[in-house]
Amino acid sequence: MARSDGDKLGGEREDIVGEDSHAHAATARPGRQGSLDRKNATSYRLPLWLGLQRRPGRFSTMNMLPGPAQAAAIGLSLAFPLLLLLYARIAATGGAGRRFRLGSVSVVILYAVACIALPGQRHVGDVLGGLFLLGTAMMLCYILFSLLAWGFTLTLLTALVQAGHPLTLEQWARAYMQGGDLGTFTHNRLKLLIGAGMVITADGRLAPTSKGVAVAHLVKLVRLSTGLG
Amino acid sequence: MSFAVGLAAVAVFALLAPALQFMARARAWPLGPVTLLAIATVVSHGLGVMLGILFVPQLQYWDAASIFGFCVMAYVFAFGAVYKSVSLGILLSLVDRPDRRAPLSEIADGQVPDLFRGRIGNLVDGGLVERSDSHFTATAAGRNMAGHVGRLRRAFGIGDTSLYDFSD
């Protein structure tokens, strides 16, 4: 509702653009406040091109305020790591991967509840934007969470520090695998490929499946298009 | 229209990010891939906002930022997945062989130890680990980082093996 009100008032704001351009120029002077649309106290107009007289109609204004659903998504995005911290205190939530999935499902459900419970009519762009924001936060958290949980290089470092004394390459490998060897690590990573149906083993030899070949081609394409070569 | 502005910024990012990676490699810039991604994000987002201010009558910043953030994060996600993944490294090495087959022992005894040495090289180059003769020791920066990682892992209830837990 607030968003559609804002849209309606947007027309009114355009009508006073000439008046506002003076306000924009005024913001460059010390001691003057930023321009605030007097007809809509919730709409902050970013003072652009400070110090320049704006030609009416040349530059538009920018609404920096999120819609209600987007505000809910931003709040839930900030709460997401806190929710993961909370779930870490509950043993029944399982391992790191399951806990992350549980946290993701929880914030999506909370977002749906917020979209229903927030007063006023929902704006499609607002809800869609909120979903994008929530998706962004979840992907960012997953990248950081997976680095902590499954990061090879980081775990190598923590293993060396935990050992408390200098290690040779072989000792470091054993410390990294907490007494095991790199074969255990290899089997763990291969289990992922085999479980995903990308690799099969036969007579002690590994071979990619057609799915594995397709994924490998996709990986090469992504590497090429992201500049990794 | 604000979403379209966000998408235009994504297009700029999708061109700028790989271009920066190529240029950094070609000219040996002392900037890491993640730093280059951050530069591409800031520049393309700034350009997108400028474009919106110039051409959209009433730019809704969060509409544009939401789709931009989502697409850029998806790009970073894909980038991170293919950048240094051990599993995908094994898969690629299998596919690249002429007969697309390899003995398990060759992967376990050859490729994985090579990956291990490569990552240790990254830690040494990054100033987190130092080598003296045949021994490796964490530097002060390395111990500091390991301390932060350990605290975060404990807070989030994450183990310190980096192995996938298939019971999940």
C-alpha cells in the first residue's frame, strides 16, 4: 500500500520538479538540509549533482526507500546468520548442511508470512524485489558458510595452527586428515561425484557418466565466460 | 523499468568481470580474482544507478539493486564453484583424458597430493604460512586468521574436517 501511495505521489513530485531543483542546488550550501518531498515524508530524494543547477526533466529522482516486502526481506536477510547461530545451539537440527537448508526454508516461510501479514495491497515488483534480495542474502551466506564448513585451504591452515609446531608436508597431510591420509579425503570428494551420478567406478577405475561429461563441459563454459580460462 | 536498469547493470558486470580477470592475468596485476569481482560489482552498480538517474523518471533503487544483487551473487556463486573445487577438478581431469578413465590410485596418489601442494603454495604466497627447510609454520597473520575461523566454526556449530557429511 505504501508503495502504491508512493507511486501515486510520484506524479505529484514530478509536478514540483522545478521547485525541487532549487532545493537540490541548496543542499550544496553548508548548513542546509537534504531535500525531502514535503508531500510525502517517506520519500527521500537523493540530492544529485550537488552544486549544479538542475535542468527540469533532465535528471530523474531516485527513491531509496524499499517497499514493505523488500524491507521485510532486508530484515530477514540480516536475521538469517542469527538464525543459523540459533540453530547451531539446537542439536536436533543436524549437521552443517542440513542446518543451512533449514535456515533457508525458515526465512522463505517467514518472508511469505510477512508478505501476507503486512497491511495493504502487495505490489508485484515489491514482492519480486524482496525475493531477489532474500536470494542474494542466502547465496552470500552459503558462499561464506561453505568456505567455513568445506573449505580445503582454510582447513589446511587451521590444522597447521592446531598442531602447534612446524610440520613436514606428510605430517601436515596427516594433521589435516586428523590421523587419516589424503586417500580418505579423495574418497570423500569422489563420494560426492559418485553420489551425484557424475562418476562411476568399475574395476578400480573411474569414469565420468554422460551427466558428468555434460557438467564438465558446463564447468569449462563457466570458467571461460567468467575469465578463468 | 527499475528492474531493467538492474539488468542493464548485470550486463555491464557480465562483460566487465571476465575482462578484468583476463587483463589481470595478461598484465600480471597484483589483484586477486575476488578483488577484481568486487571492483566489477562496484563499477557496474554505479553505472547502473547513473543510467537509472538519467533515463528512468522515478528510479526505485531497491528494485534495481535487488535484481542486480541476485544476478551478481549467482555469478559469484558459479565462479566460486568452478574456481578451486576439488571435486570438479577431479571430474575435469577425467573428462580431459583421451580414454576418459583413470585408476583410482592415480587420483588418490597423484592428483590430490598435487592439489594439496598447490593449496599450500597459496597459503605461503598469501603470507599465512612460511616454509623453513622441509617444515611449514603458520605466520602471525595465519594464526590470527585460523583463530577467527575457529571461533566462527564453533559459533555456527561447524566441524573442522572440511569433509562432506553424507549423513546430512
